[in-house]
Amino acid sequence: MQGDIVVLAGGTGGAKLARGMTAVREPERVAVIANTGDDIEIYGAHVSPDPDLVCFWLADQIDERGWGLRGDTFAVMEALRALGSDVWFNLGDRDLAWCMERARMLAAGCSATAALQRLKASIGVRARVLPMSDDPVRTWVRTPAGWVSFQEFMIRQRGAGPVQGLQFRGAERAAPGEQAIAAIAGASVVVIGPSNPLASIGPILAVPGFRDALAMTSAPVLAVSPIVGGGVLKGPTATFMSFASLDCSADGVADFYGQLLDGMVSDENVARLPTLQLDTRMDDAASRARVAERVLGFAEALAKG
């Protein structure tokens, strides 16, 4: 199978799958299109949680807590608290430096894509990690208390529902990343990672151009279900699926993506699509490589079919 291996990624699930792909194929062949709807400007820094999470996973530098850089310290956050600041969004010192450098580059006229390429190169990431857009898009969630940014929903409100509304502000005016669209056009397979379909992949699909690119590619487009054993492994996926009146199952995930898909990867069969039934938990390097290899084999079979 030649051409790019493209992964659409939100949070941890997509990042783990991307790491599995770089374990079984040359990293330079892997392009990860990452959600930037969760971005936030804080502490004089520009934080881009999903692209950064992908980079830290690909560099094998992710901390055991599941975010940030392994072994990071939190002296700046502690100092801010001592000064009376409301520190609700935690960033490690090295992570903060990374995000402050991004803010500096953006202020100097660098695109989000170019800034991320410089940052990821500093930690030895060879795969392409591509923001979905160089234009600002922000995810907002309406709860019974009103509209809040996605980070406030996840951290201040701990992702507690019910969710009553979801907006990707700025998406209608955003242009898709040129390199991201080019990667899809040249792909041998496009895999939608096991991320929250609505809140993590939804912002990517809301940017004009991505749905058309996925519909037009000759490569098989697959989705890996974030639901395993009838439950969600991480995050408020079930809450968002309920808001969209979707069943919290592989069928519900397939319904959300609709005609974009050529196949599903899940531990349960999806009646209306070719399905690779597979335990998609990726708890260690061996399981990440196993899932990636099986997904690529499934894609190759679909392409030949």
C-alpha cells in the first residue's frame, strides 16, 4: 500500500492510533490531521491541546497522566496560585514554554501549520502533524448553565452533561489546511481515529472542504469506533452522542459519519458497512501496533475489493 496514511485525530484515541501507525510504517508516510477546536489562549501562551497531544505521543514523551510532557514540573502554575491567580488550566513548565513559543511565532506571522512543524521537529517527530486549519475555530458547548468554551466544559465542569448545544465558532469562515487537504488527496487510506465523533472530529468536518475531500478521495475511508465493550474508554463521548440523538455504539458512530465511510473498525459488527471486528483498546505499544497493522490490512482488502 503506497501513499499517505492519513489519520484524523482528536484526543488520546487518535493519538494512540497515530503512534501505532508510525510503529508499523515509516513515520514520514503518516499524516495526522488534528482538531484545533479545543485551542485556548491563556498565560500569554497559545495552547493547541490535540495537535500537541499527538506530537507528545509520537515522540514517546507523553506523561503517564495522559497529557503533557513526561516528567514536567509545575513551578509556574504554583507561583501563579501563590500570587492569587485562578489557575484552572494546568500546564507544565516545558509545555508552557512550547505554547508560549507557538504564540510568539503566530504573532510574528507564522501559520499554525508552520509553527507546529518547528515545534514537533524540536522533539524528533518525523510524521506530519497538521492542524485542521490555520484559521481560528473554537468549540463551544451549551450546558444548563449557558455557553462555555470546550476547555471550561472539560475542566471546570468536568465534562458533565447534559449537553444542550454544540458550536464550532469560526468554522464556516475557516479554510482547511492546504497540507491537510493534499494529504487526503494523496492518501492510500484515511482513518478517522477513535476520538469523540462530535466534539473532536466534528470540528474538522465542520471546516468547509474536508467533507468534499473525503468524499472525493479514491482511498478507503475508515472509522475506528471509540466505543469498546459497549462503553466509552475515555471522555464524554456518550454525553455528546446523547445530545445528537445517536446510539452510543459503533452503529451510532457510523450514523454520524454517514456516507463518508467505506468501512468500520469495531469490536461489534455494523450491519450497513464492511466491518473489521477487533478489540481496539490500545493500552501499550504492542496493542497500538496490532490495531494499526490490522486496520491497514483491512484498508488494503477494501481497496482491492
